[in-house]
Amino acid sequence: MDFNKHIRVKDDVADALAAGKAVVALESTIISHGMPYPKNVETAKTVERIVRDGGAVPATIAILGGKIKIGLEPDELEYLGTAEDVLKASRRDLGHIVANGLNGATTVAATMIAANLAGIRVFVTGGIGGVHRGAENSFDISADLQELSNTDVAVICAGAKSILDIGLTLEYLETMGVPVAGFRTNELPAFYTRHSGFNIDYQYDTAAEVAASLQTKWDLGLHGGMVIGNPIPEQFEMDPKVIDGAINQALNEADARGIKGKETTPFLLDRVKQLTGGDSLESNIELVYNNARVGTAIAVELANL
């Protein structure tokens, strides 16, 4: 279905939205820039299956040939996982990529924008972007955070990526009025590990509690999303000393090479994967699966309200 001339909504997604059924938005940067092939495509397909098994319709979002696609076909997932011409698309890039008929994989911010345009209220990802370490000098702050303050989409994640400054990220979210909740935890998870040491605003123990809070927030006209931090399952958690050591080494290497801006996160995640012998990749995959289960349950509860 053509939502407008720039947006194409996959039929099963359009049907679910029209019927008021649960839909879960999924990003595509994790496919094109976050994991190696074929793990990226396998993970994307498994996440979609988890969403379906949980009673919702998955809507993986990307830009292909200048069209924002809300829901992808299997061959399109495969293309994203293998093509060399897929740009990393955040808010600032959407107009350029669409106008010029290019291909783009959507970040958290861009996925939120596209989901909101289609009327999807729940989005599952791995980890949100945030304030980068050393941001007091670089001013490197992800556009994800401002999008969370403006766009009515809930983001289920394993916290902020642990390559970031988690304390400053939380401070920024507080300043922007973004509620940060923990799913069965009272601290923000640190992506590869369950604990960051940073307490957060609220703890919810059921998907119904999260859905009720979201619906009430939006009923009150309070625009913006919510961060729902969902810890990685304990059996897949990494040793904090190992992951912190790898992150610090990767950060030093990025600084030495002059890697900045949107190239920073893909470089750091790939380098951490190398330094941990691939363990971080497996943890990344498992936390995404876990987020998909929780996010789907929240989307189902929200659709029932």
C-alpha cells in the first residue's frame, strides 16, 4: 500500500494497522552496518519470526530505491545484508536519500520517524545511541536522543550501547523530558551487561504496565517516546572487565585513526567483536532476540487498550 508517494507499507503491516492489531517496528542499520553476513540476515529473519510468534506483525524499515519501506520482503532483507551501496540513514539524511532514489538503512532516529508516519508505536532495537565518551570536546551526541523527545514511539532496547557515556546519556534524556524505564530492573542495562550502576526513573514488571504508561502519556498530549531498558539474559551477559577492556582499546584506536561521526559506532562495535573473539556479536544477537520478545508483548498489550 502506498501511504504517500515516498512511503510504501507492506500489505500485512497495512492490514494490521487498519485493524488496530499489534505491529512492531524494526530497524535496518543492524542488518547493513551492525553485523557481518550471513549473521545479519539470519538475525533479521529470526527477529521477525519472534515478533510473529508473539502475536504481532513485524515491520522492518529501510529505504530502497528512494522509497521508505515499512515492512520488507525476504529478498529485500538479503539485499540489505549484502549490498555495498546502502547508506546509514538518520533524520538529516532522509530527504537526500529519498529525493535521489538511493538506498538507506535506518538508524534508531530514522526508524522512529518512519514508524510514527505509519502509526506504529512500538520499536525494538539492540541499543539506542547516546552521548559519546569525550562529548564535552567532540559534541558527538546521537540524533536518537532528540528524536526520543519529539516522536511518539516507544523504544525497547538493552540500554544505551556500552561504547557510550551512559551517565551523560541519561542526563540528556532527563533534560529532554524522555522517560526511561527498566523492564524488571531499576537500572539502565549496559547493552552487553545487565548492570551499568545508573539508576533510572521507573521499573515495570509486566508488558501491561508499560503499555498503560505509554497510552496515558500520549493521552495527556505528552509528545515523545519512552526508553524501555531490557537487560540481556543472564546466560548471555559478558564479563564487564572483558567488555570494558575491549571498548577502551577500540575507543583509543578510533581516536588514533581520526574516526568520527556516523562511522564511529560501526567501527567500535566491529572492533569490539574482533577483540572479544566474536563473543560480543553472539551477545548482541541474543539481546536483540530478548528485546523482540518483550517489545512484542508490549505492542500486543498496547493494541488491546
